[in-house]
Amino acid sequence: MYTPTPSWSPPLPQAFGFEHLVVESPGLHTHLAVVGEGEPVVLLHGFPQHWWQWHAIAPAIAASGYRVYCPDLRGAGWTVAEDPRVERETRLSDLLAIFDSLHIEHAHIVSHDMGAITAMQLSYDHPERVLTAVELSVPPGFMTFSPRVAAGFRHLPRFIWHRPGASLRGVFSEAYLAHPMPEATAEAHLAPMRRPEIDGAVRPLTRRMILPEAMRLARGVYRRRRLTVPTLFAFGRLDRPWTEENMGRICGNPDRYADHAEFSYVDDASHFMADDAPAAVAELAVDWFERAA
């Protein structure tokens, strides 16, 4: 592990109070932004975002007495992978290597969107490494598929067939946000897409990680397993179709599948909860760490 010189390309978005590190593991140079001191918390970003997704949330969690790690997962941000190939559990292996490099025995995990896939895999396959988990905007692995939630996957075709150089600005549309996203904020999220290897990772991540995991969900793989990690599933109330009514239908009787699972809904927020309601996300995460650990 080493602290690199500040010659990042493109430049890192501005965020106060973070230390920037690179963790070395076989074939991977993972960039992390770190803030605070105390019990470890790891924040796993969604797509097409990176560590900066948490720039307002991580310091708020750190202020409650935690050391917060925000890695750029493989295929995102300023992390550099020597091999562009990715499989269903590649990011999981990367995350475990980060834990070992940083001597993190176990941590609280907060994840969003695509990052929740890796968080779910970690919780089911390595529960001893997870103190508590908070998954944002993504239904649990023990969900039952229903036509009522088909719209929640309507965005996938554009990523499956993503063309190099095609803009992803439309992802941050009113369909996924409670409030319009300023252009400067969207640019900060999308800045790493100017790196050809990050732009080129869109298809592999979708085809080789998301789709195989989605097929496992559809087959009920996780409904036949027990979730032992205390997990909070949080959604924006404006995030269609993951409404409280629909979640009650597809995730009824969670005690049958999990030791301790709860659901929470954040007012005035949609899919991109970290942008719509960062203070509320930080508050519910810290509350869950303290109640469920």
C-alpha cells in the first residue's frame, strides 16, 4: 500500500478531509478515499459512480467515530486493473484482498446499486467479515420476482450494448432522482469514463457480473440460503418500482430467509439516494450500526 503523488488523470473531484491511498493486490491497483478514525466502515459505490458518491456521507459517518473506506471497485473510478476481464465474483475477490491488505478483520458495509451485488456476495459467502450491512436501492437476494418490479431492470439493455464513448449522462435523469442533478455533480460522477478502460468495463460488468447474478436471483438461489448478517434494506420513497407496497409483496416474511433484516424508506429520495438525501443516508447507516451490531 502506498500514497501516490497527486497526479491523478483525470483529476479527482474535490472532497474535504479525505486521504487517498492505493492498495496493491495481484493484478489490481485499487484507489481508496479514507476519512475518520475508529471501527471500519466500507462504502461500495454504485454505477456509473465511484468513491465520490460518498463525499457527503463518509465524513458524516466518520464524525460518529468510524474510519470510512471508499474504494473504487474494479472497472470504476481511478482503480487500475491489469486484466480487463471480470467474472461474477471478481469484485468480491478484490474486496477480500483489500480487507486483507488493510488488516480489516470485519467491517460495517454500506452499498448502493451495483455495489450491493458485491456486498450481498460478501454477506452470504463470508459473513464473518461483515458486522452489519446497509443496502441502498436494491432488493434483497431473497426477493421473489414479479412483473410488478420488471421496470426496475429497464436500464440494463443500454449497459449490455454500451458503445465506447456513448454518454451516460441520461442515467442521472428524473426517472432516478428526486431532484435534478447539477451538471457539475454529474460531471464529477462521470469523469473517470474518459478513461478508455473504465468506459470499456461497462459491458463486461453488466454481462459477466450483473446478468449471471440476476439469473441466480431469478432461480431463487438466495432464497435457499440463510442471511445471517444483520441487514437494512433502504429505498427512496420515490424509487419506482421499489415502493413499500411492492417490497411487501416480493419480500414478505423476511424472517424465513434472514436472521435480522429490516426495511427503511427515505422521504424525498429516489434511486440515487446518496445524491438526493445524503444526511438521511448517513443517519440511517449509523443508527443501524449501533442497533444491529
